[in-house]
Amino acid sequence: MQDFAGILDNEVLLLALVACLIAQATKLVIELIVNHKVNFRVLVETGGMPSSHSALVTALATGVGMVDGWSSTQFAIATIVAFVVMYDSQGVRQAAGKQAKILNQIMDEFFTGDHHFNEDRLKELLGHTPVQVIAGSLLGVVVCVIGEWWLGGSWRSVFAQIAGVH
């Protein structure tokens, strides 16, 4: 059985996670620039610019293609999963967000005044716009390509070089 620490050797997985984290950090920076405040909620909310889901799955597919080959079955699987995730994030969840907005409007219009109705509002920002998905995808590809180029070897060898261990 493989050592769990061997997961550090999986450059594709780690670069995909790095792409996702960079996308999430970018959301925090955008929130700071636009609203002039630090809002850590954007790190756990769905939606926003750029799509961290798109960054994650695109970096994964790119890394699989670079490591296992562009004609490999693994790349085909990763690419199909990436397209499904990106379609869902901009299509299905976006539609659910629009429905939530309409339901919130109905609640505002019909249930004014004294009532005994649950006033919890539905979350309206559930999905991504096409621009957010494309930005996340480009981020994922860039992070993976730069990461593979920069590493040029395994993660352990890079960590060893940084730590001064030979």
C-alpha cells in the first residue's frame, strides 16, 4: 500500500488545488477592490469571479494531458468531467439562481405586513456567468502550465531544494 505522503508527488492534483486556491484568493482581492472591505465569506460562497470550479477542473485536465498525454483515456475523462462541471456552474446553477430571485420577489410582493411565513431569503448568486467560467478556465490552464514548467520535476525535489536537503 502506498504511503499517504506520496500524495505530495501528485503534481497534477496539487497544481489543480493551487489553481482553485488562487481563484478563491482572487475573489477576496476583487471584493476588497470593489467594496473596499475584506469579506471572507466570498471564500466559501458559490459564484463570483473567477470560477474556482473551472480553475480546478481545467488545471486538472491540463495536467493530466501534460503528464499522461493528450490522447490518453485519462485526459479524455478529465476533459469530459471539466466540461460537465463548467456547464453545470454556468447553466444549471445560474438558472437556479434566477429562480431564487423570482421566488424572493414573490415573497416580497405577496407576504408584506403581518404574516407567519418563513422570511429566509433564498440565495440568488448560485452560478457563474460565461465570463467567470472562461476566466477560471484560463487561470487553471495558466497555473498548470507555469507550475509544470517551473517544477520541471517532482514536488519532492523542489521542496528538497527549497529546504536545502539533497
